[in-house]
Amino acid sequence: MTQQTAIAEVTRVIDGLYATPSERVTRNDIHAHAVAADLAPDLMVHFDHLPEGDYERDELIETLNQMIRDRGEEKTLGLIPEF
């Protein structure tokens, strides 16, 4: 999977979750949406380990990007663009 493809898949999941950027979505809803999107295992692991809570779009992106950095995957997966 290319870096572009990985980020496009994650961005698609995030876009599907938020009608408005300030909307808050629960961790369980985020995870269920990611499972339904049938993400590759190397992407799904980030959603599996997402901390409990409610997230606005920018908070979710920030959290996922930090998880990618913490795992040293920013060069292989890339980072999710913040809007």
C-alpha cells in the first residue's frame, strides 16, 4: 500500500464520520466506521488503539497523527492532512 493510498483510506473514513468539523463522535462510532470500511490491518491498528472519548474532526486527526508518529510510521503511512 502506498503512502498516498493509506492516507486516502483513512481520510475517507474520517470524512464519512463528520457532517461538520465541530461535531463530536464517540470512539466506538469511529471504530465501527473504520471496521465497516475494511481498512488494512496496518491502518486499523490505529483505530483499535484509539483512546476512549469523543472527538471533533481535528482532535481525531491530531490523535491519529500522534499515534503514527509514536509508532515511527510517518514515512511509511504518512500523516493525515489537517484542515
